[in-house]
Amino acid sequence: MEEKRRMINMITSKYNIFQVVKENIDLMEAIEYYGFQPIRKGRYYWLLCPFHSEKHPSFCINGNTFKCFGCGVHGDVINFVSLLFNLKPIDAVYRLVTDFGIDLPYAKKIDKIYCKAKQNYEDIKLYQAFITQRDRIYDYLCNIRDIYSRLKELITNPEDIQLDEFVETCHKQDLIEYWLDIILTGSIQEQYEVIKSVIKEVTNDGK
Ligand SMILES: [Zn+2]
């Protein structure tokens, strides 16, 4: 859930910057700014495609979208800059913001949103690393639980019940069930506490 929410936040933050840029910078304006001169033919503007070599213009500008009938590229102002300078869409956005000097308060806001989007991305990476680690611990606990179960099956003689090992096994098995339950249903914080306990237990066992 947490992960999904973060994902949505990140996408929303990005969406906002994309939206701001698209609303503030006209595709035609950008195309001209970067040195191209489209020619009007009928309803649309046409251009020798910057993305493939051709003799007759097949790059068509229709309002705020473009499509090349030669090589197939298409999109909006962000896609255009992204293709032109070989940039990731988010960096194309940043380039447009810089080149078109969207007024300062806006740019500052964009700066903030951009940083936040990056930050969230880092958070997601950290969170995923945590999940990977947690799943490893979970598998480890399942294995230990199976070993203990088999150990219990082996002890069939009632007299063996006095064995310290048997008592220890029963105790640990309960603890492991409890930990597995928390990993499956607990909050991130609770899961984290369990992971710490497991690691502590394992390290102590090694002594
Ligand atoms: Zn083309």
C-alpha cells in the first residue's frame, strides 16, 4: 500500500511539472526557438523532419502535437525536446523551463517539485531494498520453521520431552510463528523491528 502511494505521489509530482510546461510553452514556439522554420500548408505546419533525413517535409505540426509520417516520431513539446537533445522526458522538461525562463516563482516551484520527484524516486529505491531484505528474512524464517518441525517429529519418545533442546525448539518455533505473522501483517515499523530481532538472534547464535 505504502509503496503504491509513493508511486502515485511520484507520478503526480511529475505530472504537475509536465502539465505546467505544456500549458506554458507552445510546441510551435519551441520548434522555432530551437531553429526550425515550419511552413504552413493547408491546416497544418510542416517541416523537414529533424529526426530522419528527407527531401520533402513529412514532419507535421498540428496544434501542440507533432507526427512525422516518414519515421513515425510523434508527441508534444516535451517529446520534441526529449528527441532533439536526446534527453529523458524529465530532463527535457527542465531544459524547457530553463530555456523559456518561466517566471521565477513558477521555476522555483518546479525546482521544488523536480527535487521532490527525484527524492521520491530515491525513497522508492530504498523501500524496494528494504522489501528485498525483508523477503530474504521471511524465507530464512520459513526454512528454520521447517527444520524445527522436522526436529519435533523426530522426538517421539515422551522421555525426550525433558530434553533442553526440545523445550528450546518449542519456544523458538512459537517465536518464529510470531515473527512470520508480523512480517506478513505488521506495519513497516513492526516488520523492521522483527528484522532487527532476527538479525540479532542470528548473530548471537553464531557466538
Ligand atoms: Zn521523421
